Amino acid sequence: MVSSEAAPLAKTGGLADVVGSLPPALRALGDEAAVCIPRYGSIALKGLRRVYDALPVYLGVDRYDTAIYQAPEEYPFYLLDCPPLFDRAGFYGESGLDYPDNHIRFAVFCRGALAAARYLFRTEILHCHDWQSGLVPAYLRTTFSLDPTFVGVKTLFTIHNLGYQGLFPKTILPEAALDPALFQPNGLEFFGSVSYIKSGIALADALNTVSPTYAREIQTPEFGFGLDGILRARAGVLTGILNGVDYREWSPETDPYIPARYSAADLSGKRVCKEELLAEFGLPAAPVGRPLLGIVSRFTRQKGADLLMEAIRDILAQDVYLVALGNGDPEYEEAFLALAGSFPDRVRVRVGFDEALAHRIEAGADMFLMPSHYEPCGLNQIYSLRYGTVPVVRATGGLDDTIEEGTGFKFTEYSGAALLGAVLEAVRTFSNEPVWRDMMRRGMARDFSWKTSAAAYSALYRDLLTRP
Ligand code: ADP
């Protein structure tokens, strides 16, 4: 697997959870899998083993000196080291701005990952994830097309989010050592620019997205980000495989981050989690019997931050409380902080990325809000189900595929009014305790573990190997 993130070492979102938990799930089925990510500045070299020294990557006339490290995971977990490119504060940028050399960074990364496949882990499948690994199929079809190491190797490109595309001006082609012949509408050209995600979409042997509904949605202009045409053209090799989740990390029975453990059979610990969460956020005066809404999210329009801002005043008129953790667009970070400033007794916000707090919110909240504009799969609503924290979601992508009547509340129209309607219904249901408890327990019993999804990937790999 070639990915820019993998838990536990490098995570900004769901991609990391998936790439961190799919390989062990595949191994449990008897498949071998390895992962390669960049060695970012936040990943200490201490604890890593240097397994390949002095690996020069040539992009045209430019030479990048790299090395490969291995992390002590239960499966081969490689990190491509190139300090001038990756030893930085962010993964993709800082202060809301992308690094200006991202086209080089992820070109070198793709070449380094291919070197890992050449020297350290011979593979039959290169499974690439999102735009950062989109050049792998391009290099295989051009630079390495006659290379015996890669003869017969197939590529699978997984789209975790079509909204992030890796778009660069045409002038980068030589800097990234990309064959000019690739620059065409059935290759990596996107309206005059170079698109790394389109490279993956156009050139991989097979494609998938992380839920069946999102696989359909991205073939429409509304969700296609201009790529719906090529996705429709490749519909024959495009499938949707719902992400699994790792219940070893996300279960209220065993979670080390939460103040009290609980289960569907004994929910008493959840109340403790709620009280502690209110106290942690400085809301001790909030009546514990009133609904506490939780949000853990990137603060972006994709996640419906604008809808929330539209509806929140009417929501708060219901005597409910909100705790939110997130970071992302500065505009929405400010909007969340301003909201907390306006409603200090009702709303508390933490801007940042905090894994432990994310767990405590999942455990301590009564309801979890995900009013996403689009959602390829979404993991938090699945975690919420397991924690008995009833999701209120917009019926799109994976949210629509994982939440049903009886386990959560869904609305369809992308409007503040529709969100408000769903929250009102949730608040009404909350006041009927037995009904609410049934709903919590139904959600807690739902199983989205990797078993099914890993088997689907395994079958897809096998199918790929039989294709010419
Ligand atoms: P996306 O990948 O689009 O951000 P997902 O729902 O697929 O959304 O996955 C989000 C993952 O990132 C979850 O594991 C969630 O708990 C985590 N996460 C998101 N924002 C934060 C944050 N600010 N602090 C801690 N964890 C976060």
C-alpha cells in the first residue's frame, strides 16, 4: 500500500485509519501486505530501523537522496526518508497553505515506494490511495514499463476523497519526470493542468471508493469535481467497498482514553464519561440530563461546517449542549471559536488534533453530528454507533450506507432547516428514555469490523491478477 498516511504514525483523517487497519485485517485472511508512507518530521527516527541506505531517486536531472526505515509494526511498515522534502511541521502544508513543492514531494514518494517494492517487498499488487500516490500507475506505464521487476504487477487506486486532487501547472511535467505523452485527457491532464488524482483514476488497473453510495455519487456532476466523465468512462472497473473500523481501537469496553468503560449491557459508565467530558470542557453547570451533541471533524465545508453555522442558533434554542473538536479551514476554526464565545454556557470548542479527546467525545456525547456536504465513507459515525452516541447525519455517501432508521437520524436536503429538523427529532426521541436506549443498543450491536471489507479487497486483488 502506497499512502501518504497510516495510523498510528501519521494521521490527519480517515485515510490513516484505513491504511493502518486494512493490512492487519488482510494478514488475518492470509494475505501479505506492506505499507509505505513518507517519514514526516513528526515521526521520530528513534524506534525505526534503517532498512535501506542511500537510495537516490532521480527525477529527470534532479537527484533526491532518500533512505527507507521500518517501523516496529506487526506487518512491514516502511517509511521513505528524505528530510529536505518531508522533515517539516505539516504533511501537506502549514497554516492553511500547501507546500509549494508538493508535486516534487509526492513524485519522489511514489518513486521511493516503488523502490521499496523492488528491494524490500516484492508484490503483485500496488494498492495506491488518493492523489499523493496517484503517480505510481503513471510511472509503471512509462518509466518502468519494461522493467522486469514490475511485469504483471497490477495497480488498484482507492479514492478516499475526490475533493483533494493534487493539481499542478503543466510546467511541472519535467520536474516530476512525467512522460509528456501522459498529458492528455485520458491521462493526467485536467483542464490544462496536471492532476495527480486523475493519474490514479485514468491509469490504475482498477478503482474503488470507500462506500458503494460514494462510488455512484462521484459519477455525477454534483459530486464529481470535474472528474465524473472519466469516472463514468471507467465505471466498469470502479467499485465501492465500505471501510471497516478497528474495534480494538474504538470500543467503549476497552478504550484506554475514556474515564469509565461501558458496554451495551451496562451503560452506567457512559454517564460518567458524559459528566467528565462536560467538566473537561468547562460545562459543569450543564444538566447531565440534557442532550450533549459532539463533533469531531475537520472544520471544512465538506463536513457541513457552513450548515451547522446556519442552524446552530435554532439548535441551541432546544436547551442542548455542544462540544466540538476539530481543525481545518481558518475561516471555520474562527466560526467555531466565535460560536463558543457567543454561547459560553452551551458551546465549547477545542481547535486542534487530539486523538484522546476524540475518544472522550465519542464516549461522552449523546449525539454525534455529521451534516456533511459529501462523505466518501466517514468513520466517526461508525465509531459513534459503537459508543452508543446516536449519529445525526446527512444522507450522503458512506453516511447513507451506514446509518439507518433505528440507529440514527438522517436528513437529505443540504440545508440548515433540514439539519435542524433532524436534530429536533433526535432531541424529541432523547426525552423518551427507553426508546433512546433501544436506539443506542441497536447502534452498538452493528458490526462494521474489517472482516467483510478486507475480504472484499482480497477478492478484488485476486480478480485483478486474473485480468490481462
Ligand atoms: P476524514 O478522513 O474526511 O477527515 P473520517 O470520518 O473518514 O473523515 O475520519 C476522520 C478520522 O480522523 C477519525 O478517526 C476522527 O476521529 C479523526 N479526527 C478528525 N479530526 C480530528 C481531530 N481534530 N482530533 C482528533 N481526531 C480527529
